[in-house]
Amino acid sequence: MPSSTCQRACAICCAICGVVLLVVAFAGKAPLHRFIDQMIVQQVRILPGSATYDNWVKPPVPVHDDIYLFNITNPVEFNNGSIAILDVIGPFVYSKNEVKLQPNFTGDLEFASYFDGETFTFLEEDTRTRNTKTDLNSTIFIPNLPLLTVVAQIAHNKLLPDALKKACEELIVIWEQEHGLTGLTLNGTVQEILWGKEDPIMKELFALGLAPSPKLALQVNGSTDADALTKPTVVYTGKSDISQVDGYHSYHGRSSSTCWGSAAANVINGSEGTMFEPLFIYNKSRPVTIYNDQLFRSVQLEFVRESSYKDLPCYVYKIPDWALQNMQNNPTNEAYYAYIYSGLLNITQCAQNVPLYLSKSMFLDADTRLLENITLHVAPNRTLHDTYLCIEPYTGAVIDGHKRVQISVQIEQYPILGVLNQSHPAFVPLISVDEHGSITPHLISELRTKLLIPIFIAHISFYILIALGVFVLLVSFAVHVKSVADKYKVKEDEEVLVHNEAIQAGSATGAESSEHSEKSDLYLSFDGRNSRYYDIDPDS
């Protein structure tokens, strides 16, 4: 059995080791996390040599556009004043190929500039798998956008006297007849409606500088956009302020738009929506801001819930309801001309006075009165029609997302013009686009290996050190208790031994006394004469 001194020494050593382990665990936790955070920040910056740079220039996440068109199935009746009966056709699936051309750094690496290189490739097999009823050669009917544009511009022009407006109406009727137009509708193949259809009104408007193209097209290929090819986009690299990483400094040469009714509303800020400031893990409730070129404005997305994609944890962000409310429900939206129904964004000023309105797909979260003067058989569904981004909490990268938007045209009656007086006032949907992309299995594996596993090891090492420290302290306590117990056991044993020896000594003394008495009895003699006993010493 080890001596009590050795046990005490062992207990003290264990206690010291346990305390050291706990101190290392708690004192080293914050510096370790700061080190990991700094490593993440260094790699997220858009700088040459960073882990982000190549993925920023050419995003590795495949992006697809699922395009749905709204076909008027009763064009004759619609031209004669009936409400439009709409059939949603699609999806027509396109891959969106994005690359940043001529990337360059300015301002001591504070800014990165580039030109947009964006093309669309039709995915025939994907389309055929999901859309068995129509193809790019199918003929559809949509509202006559050029006619509605001309009528709206004449009616809303305050400089034209009523008499001249009336004369313009007569010219429109004659002009339609000459070109064989059919009133409120026009038709074309899906390919033409999406990417360009010759139209006589558009040709005239283009000649007058009132239209961006002589063709009618609901989609624009970014590679043919003059601004995208001639005016650079500039973003912050995050070198000095990581919170601004990938945020727009200017978009196609502009730091603000001219669409909206206030300077604040016109400011272009936020990112393109593929990456954000890292380390959301510490403040997931903060909103994120994107500039959406389809909306022509910056929009905040708010945190909704924690989730996961392919077993990767992420935070889900969505467009809040107040962003598309009308000015009666949200006065700040007056700057966005939100005069009519909630759920609509009036982009007429941004679309060269074409009376277009944006909304969530199928009028999700919009005023139900929008469905009164159209027949739409597809009900809004939050899972299928809402916009959301799923952001990885450490890097700020979007690992899954859907940007869904619908474009509708307003059909309006004007007292001074009789061209549209037969029609029902309505917002007729034209197109709905679901732009979506998700992280690939290869990127998931790379993210786990290079980031999540090291972070997990760092976190688990903290708890391992705590567990070891507590265990060693418990061992120290156990050794100390054992030492004290042994000490008292030895003392007790000594006392018992002393007691037993005392008993044995007492027993021996009693035995000697008894033997002495017996011997004395043997030498007793009787004096008869004196009648006395004599104790005769045998040794005498």
C-alpha cells in the first residue's frame, strides 16, 4: 500500500493537471475561435489567391431558370370584353451561364470591377421531362403589350390636350387595321415571345426612342445587353470591411437608378445574392440585402428559420411581407409607386413606361382582388412560389436558393380613349421565372473537409479538454479521499493493536497472580496447637 505521503502527492498532481486542462480549455476557446474566424474572413474576401476568387469569377453552382408563360385560352372572347382565362404552360428550362469578364482590381484592392457575361442555354431534355404538353414551337396568346404601352403613354401624357389624344386613338385604330392586328392580344411561338418577335408597333416605338428594341421579348440575354457589355459593375472586395464583401458599389456603371420616387429608393446597394458577409453564426437575425435587376431595386431579406440542405446547416431568409405592401399599409413604399394593391411592384417607370408590375409567382401574398378579373387555375403555393435563400452560417455562401418573380401587365380603361373600354381592368400575368441553384455534391464534400470538420474538431476539443480536466479532478479527489481514509485506517489499526496488546498484557498479569496463589496453597501447614495456618515460603 502506498504511503499517505505518496497518495497526497498524487492527489495534488492530479488536481493541478485538472485545473490546467480546464484553464487551457476556457482560456483557449476564444483565441481558437478568433483564429478560425480570421481564417474564414481571409478566404472569403474577393482577392487574388483567396478560396473565393475563382468561384466568384465563374460560379461553380449551376443556375437554372424555369420559365412559365401564361397563355390566354380565350383570345376571341377576351378581345370582345370577356375576362382572360389563363393556362400556365411550362416549365421551359434554361441553364444560366454566368461569368465575370475582364475582372480587375482598383483602389488598392478595395474594389473589383467586371463586365457581365451571361448567356442562356435551352435544356431540351429537362424541359421535355417536366413539360410534355408544349415546346418552343407551340403558339400562345398574350396581351398586346405594344398596344397597351402606346395607349398608356398617350393617356398619361399631361402635355397632350384631350382632342389630340382622341385623334391619336383614331390613328391607332387605323394603324392596327393596316397591320392586321387583333386588338388586345397578339400571338407567337414560345421562342418568339421569350426571345424576340417582330412587331410593327415596337419597331415604330424603337425608332422614336421609346422602346429598347424593335422586337417584343419577355427575356433578355445578358450578353447582348449594351450596358452589361460597355459599363463595368464594381463591387467591394471586403479587404477593409468584410461586411461589404460582394456588395455593389455600382451596377453597370450606375450607383443609383432613376426609376423610383426618392433618392433613398434609387440607391443600389446589397449584393447579387450569391454570397454575403461571413459568420452569420454570431448574428443570424440580421437582414441581408440584395440588388435584384429584375426588380430594379434593392430588397432586404429577413431571417425565417434554421434549416439544412443535404445535411449542411443553413439559415433561411425570405422577402418580408412589408416589402411589397401598398402605401396604405407601408407608407415608405410610396417611393415605389405602391398606390394600388399590396403584393405588386410598379416597374412602369423602369420599363420605359410599359405598364408592367412585378409580384411573387401566382400572386402569392398579394391582394386577392387581383384574381377577380382573370381566371387562373393555379393556386399560389408558398413552397412552390416563394423566394428564399439558404445561407451557410460560417462562410455566408448561398448553398440553395430560389428567386421567383412574376411579371404582369395592367389593362386599364381610360375615359378619354375608347380603345380599351370593352376590356375589364385587370393585371394579366405574362411570365413567371424561377431562378434556382444548389450547391453540388463535390462542393459539399469540399466544404465539409476544409471548413466544417476542422470547426467541429475545434469545438469538440474544447469539450474534450473540459471532460479530461473534470475527470482528472475527480481522480485527484478520489485519491485524496483514499489517502484520508487510509490515514484513519492506520490510526485505527494502531489503536486496536495497542488495545489488544494491553489486553494481552493484562491477561498475562492475571495468569501469573493465579499461579502464585496456587503455589502458596501447596505450602500451607496446620498448627493444631495454635489452630493457625502458616504460609510457608517454599524457597525458605
